[in-house]
Amino acid sequence: MPLQLNRPLAFIDLETTGVNISADRIVEIAVVKVLPDETKQVKRKLINPQMPIPAGATQVHGITDEMVKDAPTFKQVANEIKQFLEGCDIGGYNSNRFDIPLLIEEFLRVGINFSEQGRKFVDVQKVFHMMEQRTLSAAYKFYCNKSLEDAHSAEADATATWEVLEAQVLRYPQLGNTVESIVKFTGEDDIVDFARRFIKVNGVEIFNFGKHKGKPVTQVIKEEPQYYDWMMKGDFAMDTKQKFTEILNRTLLKKDK
């Protein structure tokens, strides 16, 4: 049964200066937006990261400082990208652990809040790794019987990811054929922060790292309030800090009532 969409599903792929979510920047973004009638809209942009692109990163995606020197900064295109993603669920390949967290960081740096509320996040790599354990190029060959030309071109990767998801839906009936059923299958529905510093267990937000791993966040806030200050000053993703602040505010609000 083919994939059924109740709302647009936007496949995102980023090429970046590196893999550090809190420090690296986008140099290319491509969004392939698939509408419920299966028509597609594509937006692709080179981005000036306002920092040198390391040679190692250029070896991966082929984008040089010269290629982006006259490109717009993320701040200049942020509203356009946000509007293009309005009302969309989000898909990608390893997107829940890399592309989406880094994109959210870029939005937060320029003072734009990209809300995850009401969205579903479909990570095609998660399905693939649960079923077959391969890379995107191998997934494309396995599911679509095609070779992925221009790998690490953002648009080519985003388009290939969409085709892989369609093939996965046809191959694995247990996925269902809706975004909701796929997200439920992969267990990606209860994301707290994309860096996974916090996770939900039975609906409770708990720490997923460090000395407080496994403890409810609200418990740590009450028992060791200075831990919040330590994290705010630490090298954590802005999304993580924002979510921690939201939990803190909710906790204080309940305390005041």
C-alpha cells in the first residue's frame, strides 16, 4: 500500500561545516516538500556560513568557501525557509539526530523559534537501521534498485530519502502507510530535545546523560537547582537549553500554585 499523507511531508537534507550541532553551520539546505496529492515542491539554497569551511567537510560535499562567499547568510533566508516548512511534518535521513537539531540551532541563533509542536518527525534512517543496517546509498540501491548519483548533494539526498521511504512503506506492511504510523513504529514520537540530553519515560522527562542520568528533570531542579545554571553556561545545544528552561518554568509555576 502506498504512503498516504494527510499533510505535507518535507524532506530536509543539510550540508554543513561539520557535525557539531552547537558549533557548525549550514552551507547548503535542500527541502523536498511532498504534498498529499504527491506533487513536489523543491527549495534549495547555498548558505554563507560566515566561517571557513574545513577541508574535510569540503571533501565530503564539494562545497568551498568560494562557492558560498556571495550566498545569503542563514539569517537572510531563515524566514523564507520557516514559511516553506509551515504546516509540514518533517522527514530526512538521520534527520532527528543531525539535520533537524542543527537547523533548529540556526533558527535560534537568529532569534526565530521553529516550533516542533504538532509536527511528526520521520527519520528514514531509523526505519532502515531497524530493518537492514545500511547507509543512504545502500538503502537507495536496496529499496529502489538505483545508484545514488551526486551523493552528498543536498537535493539529491533529500529526493532519494523520499523515494526510500515510499519503498519502505511498500516493503514493510508493519510500518503502516501514514506519517503517524511510521513515527509510532520507530518510537520517535516523544522527543524532548533533539540532542537527546533529555528523554521521556512513561511521559516523564528524565536526564539521558551525566551524573543525573535516569532521574526526572523536575527532581533534579528541586534537589540541585544550580545544575540548571551549570547547563546554561555549558556547551549544550540551544535547543537543549530552551527545553530545560521550559521544564524549569513549568516546575516553578506548579510550585507557586
